[in-house]
Amino acid sequence: MSKAKGAVQGQFGRAALLDIDRPIAAHAHPHCHVLIKVSGADSLFRVDGRDYPLLDDTAVVVNAWEPHAYPHAVWDTRSAILALYIETDWLQGVDRSFGVSRSAEFFARSCFPLPITVRRMADEMAAALTVGESDGHFFEDLLLALMIQVIENFSQWRQLSGGSPTADLCVSDFRIRRALGFLRDNVGGGFSLESVARMAGLSRAHFFELFRQQTGMTPNLFYNALRMEAAYKALPEPDSAMGSISNHLGFSSQSHFSRFFRSHLGVPPSQYRRILRLA
């Protein structure tokens, strides 16, 4: 059974050490995503439909809003994976040029050889998550040092930084922009492809195809991402009961919410909440 060994959330985003032995559904999120194997079996990580090796000496990176998943075929053993979800606004605060981290082209490749310096920092970060290191400044400084190494060596920020920082999930079609705004404003209202397409003034089939062309995602995948992000924000609140979070996000039952969360992270929300701390 998969489990979370440690997790921390802060202005930088999220970091989690996950011991995974099962597939994770296709999903996306508005972060730069870095995955580094800490221990266990070699595995694969699927980014935009293509599988990449997650080994002792490789890392996988995912651009903001790029669909990705853990495929079914490789999950016959366990892998401990350090998963970093980095807020692009935080990176822009570090260096204005890093605002281009929102771009779908920030990382030109999804897999790269892991430098020894990044390997050591990842192991140190995993150890801090395992023991519940309470010094938030230490963790954030370590995370920043790791991300600067990754960005300097494997991103295209210099080629992209000539203009203004890229907006979050830029789309050119006003009907899809309207649909994105509607979905963001109605995270707990349930999802109906027909109703969103009608609101955008398009047929169901035309809306689905245009949405995918403009965003790189299906409408349902985007809506699920919004619900997961809302869950991550709600879980640290001590007065938020799991049932209340489930109802607020439009789930018919708490068990349905738990299955949904687990399919996207590998562990149930109750376990994630127990090991979560804030920086």
C-alpha cells in the first residue's frame, strides 16, 4: 500500500516523499514539477503520453499544466520518490526572469541526468521530510538551492526571458478563456461537459477538441486539477473536517473524495494530512 513518508507546504509550493507501489492517474497542476527517486525500484514516469526512466541517476521534470501519470505496467515493486511542486510565483519572487517557469516550454526535455550536487540535496531533503524537520527556513533554503541547480542546468529560462513573464495557462480563444474562468469559479459545483460547452457557445465535440488544443488538457483533467489544488489548500486547516472538505469540493461522499485524492497522489487525504507540516 502506498504511503506518504513526509510532506511540507509553504509559499514555495509543496514537497512530499512518497513511497509508491501503485499507479497514479493522469493529472496536471499549475506548478513546475520535479521528481527524483530516493530509494527502491527503478520506475517510469509518463509525461504527455511518453514514458521516461526514473532512476538513481536521472530525474523527471514536468512543465506547469503538462499532463503526467505513473503508468500501470511498472508497479510491481515500491519506489520512494521525492516529488516537488514549485509555485511559479515563488520562483518569480526569487528572480523575475524565472517568471517564465509558467511557460509550457520552460523545460525542453522531461528527463535529465542527475548531477551529484542535486542528488545530495535531494537525499538531504528526503531525510528532513522523513524525520519531520521543523526548521522551515532550512527546508526552503535547501529547496531553493536545488531548484536553482535544476533551472540553471535544464531549463530554457534564458531563451524565454526576453519578454514579460508568461501568464498562467495562456489561451488565445476567448471561449476557452471563458470556460476556464467558469470552472475556476465553480470548483465545487460539479462538472458537466455539456453545460460548460453550452456556456462557451460551442457543441460538446467542438468544445472538447478546442479546449485540448488550447490547453494541452481535457476539460475534465483541468477540473480535477482545480479540485486537487483546493484540497491541498484546505487540508492544513485544523478546523476543516474531512467531510466538510469533501462537500465543499462537490463530492457525493467522503469515501468518493478519498478515492479521488488517492488516485491523483497515491495516498488518501487523511494520511497526507497527518504527515503534513507547514513552512
